[in-house]
Amino acid sequence: MDLRQLGYFVQVADLGSFTRAASVLRIAQPALSRQVRALEVELRQRLFDRNGRGVTLTPAGKQLLDHGRGILQQVERARQALEAERGAATGLLSIGLPPSVGRALTAPLVEAFRERFPKARLTLVEGLSSYMLEWLAQGRVDCAVVYSATPATGLELQPVLDEALYLVSARARPGGALVGRAASLAEVAAHELVIPSRPHALRMRLETALAEAGLAARVGLEVDSVPALLELVQRHPLHAVLSLGAVRSSGQETAFRARPIGPPALTTTLWIATSAQRPRGPLLEQAVLLLRELLAARLGAA
């Protein structure tokens, strides 16, 4: 039996709704439904009766809920006992996030950190990738999520995922699909852009790609704040180059149209950076794994 599926089942049962459970678990409702359905198939039992108001447990579901809560509690106790055996994940951890990632990741990271490391404290710092690498070297942060990092002495880099970049424009009328047809580099170069200042990793990645194609960016304004940047796109005849996750995290995606840049697709790599010159205790080791999980879950499907 898959423990993750069992946990999803318990959450749906407690809330009486797939919609509410998906919101709490921060996953798409169809994905949650598939996981619970897979559990039903494995057990050869229907666990929920579905109706217009939500779901209710079948007799089999009530039995599984009684056992499921106990199983999950036993697993959690075992995990805590093993952590205590090898050294508890305690202390203070400082994590650096770029602003575009911070908007999507801060709340779920804080919630997951508190749940997984109840004896530890977390500090989150936002900044450009170039600044965070300096802070990492200075010891101001213990690990950082950065874009397009360059290998360097004293630095350990773990690639997490590649994010596609999009040409983002305002819609004349809100509504419709967020993602439109692809935009070539020549089309990007033809538009006046509001874009982060150098040495922002996204700015450097775009300008490098344009230069390789014999093109240059038309920079109308330089703004490092993603919310301010999107507001300017809405209010003025300006365009931006961002990841899809940055647009979605604004909560106003119906106001924008995002066109993937390419072919070939223009992407930027997201890395987790740590210092190779400082010891990695249990808290940092486990927090890096948590970061990878959340980045893949929150941004990987964007």
C-alpha cells in the first residue's frame, strides 16, 4: 500500500471533499482523484460515495480510515525515532529564494518545514541569484535556490528542473487560455520589454540567446520586482519575459497571455546551491530534499 495514497485518502475523508482536500494538499484535484482511485483499485473496494455536496465514506472506507490513521501515526513515530537516533533535525536554517520562486514557494515551504521539522527554525531571504551566491559564501544563508548558476570552487550545485521562458503580454479583455502560440526570438526582440536589471539571471539568459541569433532586446524599463513588472505589463504597452510559474503566482493569470519562446525552447535552469566548505548537518540535508520535492511539485508542472 502506497503511504502517500493512504495520506491523501485520510485527508479527503477528514474534509469530506476532494476539492477542499486538493486545496489543503496543494495538488490538482484530478491528480488527487487518480491517487485515491488507484488505492481503491488496489484494495478492490469502493472507499467513497460521491454526491453533489462532496463525499461520504462507504463501510469499507470507514474501516480503512480507522486503520489508516493508526498506520500513518506509526510511520511518523518511526521517522521521528530514527531522526533522534542519528541526530535530530534541529537548529536554525536560512534559505535564499529568488523573488519569482518565492511567490509560489514561500507559503508551502513554511508549512511543510514546520510540519517536518517542529524543533527547527526557518529564515527565508529573497534576492537575485548573484546576490544569494555571495550570501552563501558569507554564511548568511545555508542554501539557496538560484537560476543559471556557474560551477565554482566551494559551491555545490544540484540541478532541479528547467523552466521554459515565455513572452508575457496583457490581454485586451481578461479570459481565455493563458498559454498561446510560440513566439520566436525575433518577435521577442521586436517588442518593448520591461525586464530585470543586470545581472539578473533571466536578463542574462535572454540577452545571451538574442545575441547568439544576432538580435538585441528593446529594453523600455528595468524592474526587478515580479509583481511590479506584471503590473506595468497590464498598464502600459510593454511585454515581459518570465516563467509560467511567475505569471500564475500573481493570481491574475486571466489578465495575461504567455507565449513560449522558441523553437528551440528558451529555458533557464533552477539549481539548489549549498556551500562545499561548511558541514551539512541533518537539518540541511533533509531541508534540501524537502526543497527539491516542493520545487518539482509547485514549478515542475508549470
